[in-house]
Amino acid sequence: MEEALALIDALGGISNIVDVEPCSLRIRVEVKSQREVDEAALRIPPVLAIVRSGSFVQVIAGPESEVIAHKMREQISSP
């Protein structure tokens, strides 16, 4: 849970996140503004790499990616 909350904050908070999708060994996140993303803050264990392209940020976190992505989705969809 800690990783999910830290990533949400580093991605600019819930208001900056459009969608979170687990993709194999990475978490694909669509954001409203890349300017709100703190790439240095994204580099937490177990994050291996960050790839930014257009409105997407891909957080490569290996086998833990799917679990973290689901926890992120739960946080984002919670009232």
C-alpha cells in the first residue's frame, strides 16, 4: 500500500491521474499533466525504471507491478 500511495503522490496526486493500467511488468499511467509528475519521487523500491511518453508514464516495477497497480486503482476510485 505504501508504494501505491507514494506513486500516486509522485504522479501529481489523484487529480492528475486519468487511468492506471497494469501491463505485465509495468504500470501504465495516463496523466493530465506531465509537469505535475515528480520523476525523482517515482524512483522508490521496487521501481526499476520510468518511461515517459506523451500523456503516459510507465513505471517498470517488475513482478510487483500488477499488485501495486491494483492498489493504486483502489485508492483512486475510493470516495
